[in-house]
Amino acid sequence: MNKFLIAFLLLAGLSTNAQTLSNPNFESWGTATTYAADILPTNWWPFSCGTVMQTTDSYQGAFATRIQGWMGCGIAPGVLVNGQEPVVYCDFMGSGTPFTSKPSAISGYYKYTDVASGDSAEVTVILKKYNTATLKRDTIAYSTKTLGPSAGYSLFTVNISDLMPGVSPDSIIIMFNSSKYYMVDTITWNLPALYVDRINLPETPMSISENSNSLVSSVIFPNPFSENATLTIDVEISQLNSSNLSIFDINGKKVMDLGSITSNIVQIQDKNLSKGSYFYQVKGNNQLITQGKFTVQ
């Protein structure tokens, strides 16, 4: 029988780092191998050279990424996509990273400086699967979210719509666009600047998700674990009053309900969880607050 302790330490500023999304916190950078020797976040690529920059103006950690297009003989848009640059440049469906789960949402932190009223940034998430019959990549889940002006870092959550229930993806694309309408400051000719940090991609299946709710970030550490673990939720204490923590197995069956959370620390001991992967959800007032995945080893 595995003994574990799940302690709720309600401290802002921590989130789950997705295991299948490389460099989600933009801490790793290197020199591009394309025609421009830009310093770029590892395993991310830009639409145009000179539009993605390393910045120490981060939400947490040493670095964040700054995305900003520029005006020349035309507009070089500020677009950043995960994965390696595709064989056919600008073929976004040819990019992405391997991923086989269907998360209900992704979240992260951003701030945004617009240059004209009405402009906004965007984040788009695509789950895709290669179709051996058509020899094309099908979009099996998709969502996009507008990111409005924000002087300081704010949490964003993208709830993902399942377009093909029962079909598992083979990869995921996450794309940031710093200017939806390409509005330009006619004095400086600058385009808006988008700062992004700490992307969280929980692997909670859509079968037990509630896509209509905005999720906050959370993390279980250590993960995997065998004796005890700590779940930290990035939310104010007042928002967790009378909340419940539920645990599900890999098939979405509830295996444990820990009841009402009434204090900052909830200790659970001598509970029997077999080795394997599990999902957790925290709900309050019939609203989903956060969710994620952990492994017992």
C-alpha cells in the first residue's frame, strides 16, 4: 500500500510544467540555424526573423519570450510556434511536437502592450493526427483565445474543443500571434509586443473535463512519487473555500474523493493507490478550479 501526503500550499507563482511540451518556461535559448542568427527559445520557431527575443522581464524564472512584429517594406508578423521549423516554411500544420493525450485546456502567463486601440494578441492550440487514408493531418481538437492589453503578467487559459471524440492526437501545435489586426504605431512604426511565460499543459483527458471553465495553474511535486507529494495551486485562498479534490484513473473513473478543503493544508495518509497514472480535479461551487496529472510509482 502506498502512503502519500498531498499538502495544499496555497502559494502564487507555481504551475505544472508539461512533460511533453519542450521548454514551456522559455528558460532554454540558442542560436537559430536558419538564415538569421537570432537567439530563439529552444524547440520554438518564429514566422519572421527579428520578431522573437529573449527577455529577463519574466513572470518567473530567468527568462520569458517577447514577440513583436516589425514594419519594413511590409509587415513581418510576430508569430511563435512550438516544435521545429517545418520543411515547407509557414506550413504550421507541419510543425508542433509529439503529443498523444487530449488536454482540456492549456494556460500560461502573458502581458501585452498594444499600439492602437482595438488590437489584440492571440494564442491558438491545435491537436492533430496524421490520416493514413488521405495522407494529410487532421485537426481533431482546436481552440483560439484573444489576449487583450495587460500592463502586468496575467493568467490566460485556452479551453480546447474536441472535434473528433474518441480519436487520440499524435502531436500538438501552440501558436502565439502578437498582433491579430496588425495595427501599427504610425509615429514609431512599431507593432504590439506580447510577452509569454510559464505555459502549463496538463494532460487531463477531455472525458472528465469541463471546457467552459477557466482553469488556474497547479503542480504536484515530486511527480512521479511513491511516498508523498505536494499539490500547489496558483490561486487565492478565498477561492478554495469548500472546494473538493477528486482523483480519477487513466480511464476517467473516480477512485478517490477527498471531500471539502477547509484549510491551507490537507493531509491524506494510508490511501491505497496502485502504481500508474492518475488525474486530479479541484472543484468549488460546482466550478472546476484546476486539474492535472500525476504518477504513482
